[in-house]
Amino acid sequence: MKADMLWPRAVRDVIKTGPEREIVNAYPYRNACPTSVWARLIDEASTSIVFAGYTNYFLWQEHPRLANRLKAKASAGCTVRFLLGDPDSDVTRRREEIEGVPLTVGTRIRITLDALQRMGDAPGIDVRFSDGHIALSVFSFDDEMLVTPHLSSLLGHESPMLHLRRLGDDGLFDRFAGHVTALWEGGRAAEKVQKREGRP
């Protein structure tokens, strides 16, 4: 039975009854989302954390002691994944030309790689490279998610962001989660790329 037969329009305007009910909040800019939201999502996640941003650079700037927090999560059995762009790929170089900023995309990725390397071989924390999410960042924390579609030549913090919560099968959350899973499965181990480039 259709929702419009069960719910008067006045009620449907207030109560979400369709796929949009998975949208917790929407922000016109990523940096309009309070850091307290990020902190809560990171701290409350117990099963899975995925940072599928192309550089993930801002995380280290905005969240103190993030490395220790993630290591503690991994030690408690939470899987932590970083899906990064390859700093030396053609996709990254093209994006650098578009952005035209001194702190290049490749540099921002290497800052994240350096931060992860400093964490040592922490069990439960994995890193892979992919070029398939250059225009879409997805950060998931158990059954909640922050999604940023990147607009034109704008930097990540200038693009809009959705806060989603999973409420059922094949909804917005599952669609984005499936996208990230496919990229992860087709991704390249960061260690292999580093060896190829002659890095230790």
C-alpha cells in the first residue's frame, strides 16, 4: 500500500516515510558539520570504520590523537579501513591541475600515509589505493555514514555533505556502502605501491 494512502500529506511533510528517512542531516559544506559529530561517530563505532576520502588529510588536522583512538578501536576488534587515492596516479595529477592549490592532492595523501605509517603495523587497520572515489568521499561508522559529493573544482571542505543512518536494505546507506566495498575489493594494497616506487 502506498505511503500517500496511509499518511495524509500534512503528516508526510513532517514525518519521513521514504528513502529520505535515512538522511539524519544535510550540510551545505563539509566543514559545517560539527567536529563533535565526527568525534561521536568515531568513538561510538565498534564494528567497522571506513575512511574512503581521496586524501583524508583533514582528519589528522581536526581530530586530536586520532591515531591512538583508531589503534584502540582496532585492538578492541573494530576493523579500520583507509581507501586513498594513489598520490602518483594520473587521476591525482589531473585533480591537482584542477584545484591549483599549493598543498597538492598528492601531498595531502602522503601526509595521511605518513600518519598511518607512524602508527606502525597495527592489526585491524588496512590501507588501499583506488582512483574510483575522486569525486565522492564516504566515511562510515557502523550503521552511520557521512557522504560528500565533490563539486567541480572545489576542495572537499567546500562541498556539501549528508549524514546518513542505515534503516533498511538497499537504502541510501547500502547504496553508498556497496560502492565503497566494490572500490575496496578492486583497490591496490598501499604497501605494494610504496615498494614499486622504491619507498621503504
